Amino acid sequence: MKKILIGIIILVIVVAGFFIIRKKLTGKSKQEQIVTADVTRGNIEVKVTSTGTVQPYTRVEVNSPVSGRIDRVLVNEGNFVRPGDILAWISSEDRIALLDAARSNLDAAQKKGDSDAIKEALASQVIADNAYKPVPLTNSISGQVIARSCEPGQNVTTQTVLFVISDRLVASVQVDEADIGKIFLGQEAEITLDAFPNENTQGKVTKIAHEGSLVSDVVVYNIMVQPLHVPSYWSSGMTANVSFVIINQQNVLTVPSTAIKERNGNKFVLVMAGNRPEPKQITTGATDGKTIEITEGLAEGDKVVVSNTQNQQNNSSNSTRTPRMRFGGPMGGH
């Protein structure tokens, strides 16, 4: 019985010792769970994205100058034209009436085989042809034919749109009022079409509307973005996605945004000095939300704390307090 009691006491001591040692080791390992990140050089880019359509910057509809019939069409869709170029020839209604009558008389004379009547009909046709000449349909701007809706023999009126000329194609998108303050003339932008998702085109802002419109209870403004070079695959009406470059910082010192801490309006980070993190004041610049630029206070290769298990536990515990951090001079972070 005595031996059994001694054995139980020894077992209790061993188990208690095991849990005490385990607790100490676990506490030590928790204290060492500090996640760091290196201060590195990188790029910070922030964009505002909007969707719209490809359309002409200047769109000119060309109507027939007279009511009549089209004799010849000289251009096709995709052709480039200049001011003064003839797009088509059109016969007026008076010319058509005279020519049709002369041709009808000639057909009748030829059927009868009357040589005198044939000569008279041919002479009448020449007179009719010389009396009323076809009317040229001329172009007014330099650009590209983006629509042709006429063919020889087609009857037209002065209300008929025969061609549409575009001086150049641009991407027209809408930006809501929350972001319009970030857009300015000459701003860089990247254009991608739904029809060609793997093709990116660089452009710049050339026009910003001064009057907004209400779309789905949101005030939006029309923005025109002109490509530096219009790709051959662009067509009016295609869906365009435009990314406006708001921030573009290249090759700057960066750290994860989670490393930044703030106290009394001043910003600092915890920098590893050996095995201990020490506070260091900093000045920050641009950020994309995940990464932030460091303009002062750190050097490339420094290790900063981005996650500290011990500090998290201390902050949530009423019995343990994080030591007050002191700095050697005034802090001027932004």
C-alpha cells in the first residue's frame, strides 16, 4: 500500500512537471511568433476603371444633296478620305426623267427598226445627258468612312444618310462624381476592348464633360480618351474598358500597409534590432491599400514587424500591458 501511494505521488509530480514545462515552452514559442517583412523597392499603382464604348470624336453624316438616283459610289467602308473628295455621283430627278424618256424612245425606235427614229432618239439622249449633269457628293472632313448605306441605282432624298465619316476613334466612358476629381486632361489611361481582351492600348484624356448626368441615382461625367495610335481592329460601337492611372510611383521603398502603426498623429514601424523589435519614426507617401511608400526613416533591407502574436495577446489582456514606446526626437509622419 505504501509503495502504491509513493508511486501515485511520483506520477502526479511527473505529470505536473510535464504541464509546467509545456506551458513555459508554449509561452516562449508564442512570444517568438513575430512575422516580419523586408523593406524593398517596388512600384505603387492606383487606377480608376470605367466602361464605355468606342466612338468617333467627330462624327459627320453625309446626306444626298439632291433627290434622285445614285449613279456611282466611289468609296467603301474603311477608306480614308480628305475634304473635297467625291464620294458618289447622283442624278437629279429632272435628269432621271429626261434620260428615262430618251431611253424609252430609243427602245421603241429600235423595236420598229425605224432608222430615222433611232437617230432622233439618240440625239435626244445626248441632249438630255448634256442638259443635266450628275451631281457630285463631296466630303467635308479628313477621316475614315465608318458607314456606307448606298448602292448604284438606289433612289435617295435629301434626308437620306449615305455615309458616316469619323475623324478619329476614341473611347468614351462615364466616371462617377466620387472619382471625377482624380481625372485631368492629358492623364494617362489604358484601354482594353471586350472583343480583344489581350490587347492593351495606351491613351490620354482629351475631354472632360463639365455637366454631369444622373444614371441609376449616381451623377456621372463623360470622359473621352484618345489612343496614342488607333489600332486597326477598333470599330465604332465596341465596348471599351478604360483604366485611369491615378498614382504611378516606380522603384520606391515600400512595406506592407499592416506594418504601419500610428500614435498621436505620428506614424512609426517596429524594426527588428537583433531579436527585438524597436519603434522607428517614418514618413509615408503613396499607397495602393496593400503596400505603402516609405519616403523617410527606413532603408532597403530593413526588417519591419507586420504581425506580432505577443503584442496581440497583450493588447487583449487586462493583466498585461504593452510597454510605452519612446522616440528620440519629434515624429513627422504623414
